[in-house]
Amino acid sequence: MKLATRLFASMSLLVAAAVAGAIVAADVAPQGALGAGVLLLVVAAAIAWLVARTIARPLAQLTEAARDIAAGRPAAFPDARIPELARHVDALRAMHQELERRFAALRREREESRTLLEALTDGVIATDNRGAVVSANGAARHLLGYGPADPLPPLPELFHDRLHRALVRDVLDGRPVERRELELGDRSVLASARPLEGGGTVLVLSDVTDVRRLEAVRRDFVANVSHELKTPLTSIAGYAETLAAEAPAGSQTADFAKIIVESARRMQVLVDDLLDLSRIESGGWRPQPRVVEVEAAARDAWTPFADRATAGRVRFATAVAAEAHALAVDPDALRQILTNLFDNALRHTPAEGSIRLTAELSKDGIVLGVTDTGAGIPTDQLPRIFERFYRVDPGRARQQGGTGLGLAIVKHLVEAHGGRVEAESAVGRGTTIRMHFPATPAPER
């Protein structure tokens, strides 16, 4: 505004000076008034044009510089000597330098992110909200069988097998996916997905083929060793029982034989648990669901522990909701589940304590729970109690005869039915193991 005012004032002064000169010339020499006036007007116009050019050219150059900045081209800034224009030029130059600095930082961060993504062994795929692939790193392209420059089709075409459709549907609907296992050709892959705030999804593919092969080798090894141990353990236990029966009561031989029998029996229980777990994990066992009365199954599974519980003054109770009285489950699997849970609860419940089985209806099926009033489990150890051989108190568990496999077997048996298992505990207040069984059993695969 100040610049325009100065320009208008300068031109007005020039015109006024020209008119005044023409009037003076007319008074002095009327004959040459017209010529003098025209000459003064021409001089005034020339001066005004020079002044306007001095101001207009930097303005035009400033406008062109702004266009270059917007287009990302190198910008040339005018050398303005008028203070108002110079301040505008300095401000535009500072803005350009700041933008260059920020764009350089963004380019550097993008290159760092791209390098990190390419260095990952997990495949990472970014899609828009319609399922079109926006970007994919080298690991993802390798898993999917595409080259570095090959265009990737949308997700429904990338994952078109029947077992993959649920994954694609969840991704397109913006639902998170947690470590869902897929088969991509001869590879085993864990897929996880997270929706993005602006729409679209990030899909992570983790190749676990080698891990699964090692697990298979481990299962086979454990199963073979367990089978080989069964026969000699049976022989050891049988001979030790014979020695204990024939040895004089109270003799050292009888005591030693009794220790051998107890150790052999404990080893037999461990071997049986290992064989059961290997059979379940390897897929050699499939549940055969039938409708089972929960109350009757719980009482039946508790019978072997009744005398032990009475001696330890531990009470047992059930609370089965009317709408959850029956469950579609493999009867032998349910008995093994409850036996393991009752045995585990009884070993950790002190005198005057209690163990309670509950059954209630949920929106997804039926939830069975086994609650004890034992010592409880620290919060930081809860996520690990379903691991094989994991013990919260190893010394006490071994002393009481636990193998560390009971909860692992429970977890695999429940998951074989398409359900899930969870634990809730507080130190000094007891533990609850909940098993969520679906309304309809999982179909055989």
C-alpha cells in the first residue's frame, strides 16, 4: 500500500509540474505555449515511465520467483533498492530457504524409511482404502513371487485363495489382523494388518517356514524319544515294585525301591503328557465333538481328586448356568482339560481353600472357568503360563509332581475346538482359567 501511494504521488507531481510549466510558458510567450506544454508533458511522461519501470520490473521478477518456488524450480530474486520491495524480497527468500530445508529433511526421512523397509526380512505392503497396493518392500515382493519392478495387483487378486478371503475382507473393512497364518505356495506366513488414519492399511507378512520346519523336527524328536522311553520306564517301574514288595518292611532296600517306583511313575506321566502334546500339535488328533453335560463331566473329572481334596480340606463346587448346561465338545478332550486344571488348582490351593467350576453363555459360545483360592500368579508371568515346561515356582512344582505341560495341553485342546484360553490371577487371591468354546465346533481341516 505504501509503495502504490508513493508511485501515485510521484506521477501526480510530475503531471502537476508539466501543467505549471505550460501555464508559465503561455504567460511569457503565448506563441510557443503549445510547443512548450507538449514538450513538458513528454518529459513528464518519460520520467513517470522510468519511475514506474524501476518499481514494476522488481515486482514482476518477484512474481516469477514465487511461481518458480511453487513449481519446485530454482528461483532468481530481484535486486530491489526500494525499501518496501527489498523487505518483500527478503521475506520471500527466507521462505524459500525454509521450504528447501524442510523438503530436504523430508527427502532424507523418506530415504531412511525406504532403506529401513528394504532392510526388513518381513514383507510390508501399504494399500489404499480400495485395496490397491501403494507400496511394497523387496521382502513382500519376494514372498508374493513378484520382481522389483513388477506392478502389484490389488489385494483381492494377490490373496485370492479361499482361505485368504477372510484376511482380505478384514483388511478392506479396516479391521486389525493379528498374526494370522497363511500358506503362500510352499511358504508359511504370519499376516498382521493395521488400518491407517487417513484410509488404507499396512499389511506385514512374516515368513515362518523355517520356524515351522524346526517345530516339526522338534515334535518328531520328542515323540520318538517319548515312545522309546515308555518301554524301559514300564520295566523299571515293574521291577522296582517287585523289589519293594519282596524287601523287608522298613529296610533300606524297600525305601530305595519305593523311590525308584515314584520316580518311574513321574517319568511315565511326563512321557504320556509329551506324547499327548506332540500328537495334538502335529495334527495327529482331531476332536470328535458331541453334546456333553457340563455338570456331569465336571463331577466325573473331579472324582479322582476327591479323596486328596478331602484330606487337604479343599472344597469343590460348580455353578453351571441353565443356558450353558450342554457343550459341543470332544468328551475325552474335555475330561483331559478338566483333569489337568483340577490337578493344577489342587496342587496350589492351601487348606480351607476352594475350587469352583463355572459355565456361562457368551455372545460367541460357552465359557468354562476353573477358579481356585491358591497363591496366585504374578502379573508379569501370566502370559507365559501356557508355555510348555514353564513353572511359576519351579521348586514347588517339581516337589508336588507337576510336569509343566498341563496348561500347554489345555491350551492346545481348547484351540483345536476353535476356542481360546485366558488366565486371570492376583497374588494371594487365586487364579481363574477361562476357556471360550465356540457355539459350533471348528470344522476339520
